[in-house]
Amino acid sequence: MNDLETLYFTVEGTPVPQGSHAVSRFGRIYESNKKLAPWRKTVTAAAVDALSGREGFDEAVYVLLDFWLPRPKTVKRVHPTTRPDVDKLSRAVLDALTAARVWTDDSLVLSLHAVKKYADEGAGVDVKVRRLA
């Protein structure tokens, strides 16, 4: 049984989506976004830091992701209704949390709420993982 109830941390940096693959001329499948690996590594490191040596979750969890995207200088719209897609942003973070051993398996995620917003300053993601009682 795990005593971890809630894990909360912030990752600074521009969130990167995961999901688009490319195929080399030799048939090798690879991630087409070269910024993904460094982003996932940053999220993994932040999650390991937040765990502070504690074990990850071994029961059902709720995950809340607040993505803060940089606002382009010429954009006047209130909400970031363009790419990247919130589901692909979430996929990158969830895979990084699995790599950090925040949970024993990502099948423990029963509920996921993800939001993308424009940031007035900086960019990143606020991550909250809570054990469901």
C-alpha cells in the first residue's frame, strides 16, 4: 500500500506534443518531433524530484494537467484553439510520468483532465496526480 495521496509539481519549458511518427526509407518508425525527447526528459526529472524518493502510486489515480503555452506576439484570440492538440500534449507528459515511476503502470490513470491556456509569462505544465479513494 502506498502512502502517497497527492503529487503536485510544475515543469517549466514549452510543452511538446507526442504522437506523430515518421517512417525512414528503411522502414524504421521514429518520433518526428525532435523536441519531444528533451521535453520528456525534463518532465521525468521534475517528477522524480517531486517524488523525493517515495514510491509511486499503486492504486487508481486522477491526473490534472494545466498546460501553459507561449502566446504568439500577433495572436489576439483568448484561447489556444490551434495546434498542439491537448491529447498529444498529455500523452507526452503521461509517458514521462510512467518513465519516472510515478505509478506502477499508466493503466492506473482512471481520470484525466487536461487544459491548455496561454501564459502571460513563461510556459510549462502544472501536474497534479491524486490517489482516488
